[in-house]
Amino acid sequence: MPHILVTRPIDQALRFAKDLEIVGVKSKKILIDPIMRITALDVAFNFSNIKGVLITSKNALDHLPVGLDGLGLPVYCVGSATTCLACERGLAAKNMGKTAEELRKSLAEILPKGPLVHVRGSFTTIDFGSYFLDTDLKIENLIAYQQTEQPLQLETQNILQTVRGVVIPLFSTRSAQSLCKMKYSWSRHTAVAISENVAKYCKKAGFGQIIVSLQPDARSMLEAIVPLMRIKSD
């Protein structure tokens, strides 16, 4: 069975590793090596005039500013998993799409009463505030955490250089950007991309094989990896 390199932030990487083990991947074949460190920022925000909140990742849920809980504001989320977690926290969450782009389109259709605030990291795929700048919908950005790149561990570097057929699931454009600019012979390895946008970086880097998940979520990523592991193990 080939190695699987999981580069997600540590909490998400550990959860995905457990899912891999449940479907039969041996733990010794799973490499957990986050290329992004999530760091909370000390921010305060006045929600008194805000009419709703945008949440596009679980990281944002983990770094919500004090003062949001209990306000009953509508929370517009990306993805069913993030929406469920937001509901468990007592937020009035609505699933508005599977991707940030689908959320943008949904907001453009319903144009909810604003202003809204997008709780996000220092890097984001869509700047909602800029997109709706010339409309009646005003969206503020609240940067609650920072995503910082970090190098791969020496063990991981050695495996990428000496072993063929490492399977690398990539869950975001930022992770893909960070990984694909590293100087390795990617033609030796396989990328499993959560979206076509992520796959573009993998193609540019020259991965030997690129599999695109049918849906942009962890379950579909898992489903894309399992048959791939079986094929490579035959």
C-alpha cells in the first residue's frame, strides 16, 4: 500500500487520518505533515450593526470573535459539515453551497439585508467585500486567524524523494499553492484534488496522476482515495 501524505492543518489532518484508518489504510502508511499552521489573531469586533455572518471554513468557526454567540444572527455557511458544526454551537446556520463561489452566487441571488461580516483567515479564495462593493450589500472582512506556511519534515522530504506513488490529498487552493511550488519530482506521485481549481496547480506542477473529487468535501475525497489505494496495491 502506498503512503498517503496529509498536509491539512493538524486538527483536520488527524480527523482525516482516522477516517482513512476506518476504511482500511494502515496507520504506518499515513504521513501527517501540515504545510499550514493556523494561528489565532487577537481581534475584537462590534456586532451591533451586523445583520449576518459568513463562515466559509471550520477554521473560522474555531476562531469566532467573542460576542457573536447568543445574538441569533443568520450565519451563511459553506458546506454541510461546517453548517452542522455551526448549528451545534448554537448558531442560526444555513448551508448556502458547497464552495465559496456557490455562496457568492447565493448571496447575489437573495441579497440579504446587510451589513454582513466574513470571518476568515489572512488568505481567502474570494474577497466577498470587494465583490459586492458596488451593490447594496455591504460585507466587511474580519481576519480572525492567520495561515502560515511551514516546511515539510525531513522524513516527508526523504519519502517524496525516494519513494514512488505517494498519494497526496489537497483540500484547498492555498495548500496546493504551497505544496506545488516545492521542488520535488511530482511526476512520481499522485494528487487527489478537492476541486478543479486545486487540480490546476497540480497540473502545472506536473503530478503523474491527478484525481479530482466528485464533490468538494472530505467524504468525497475519501471516496476518491479508497479505490486508488486498491489499484496501487494490486
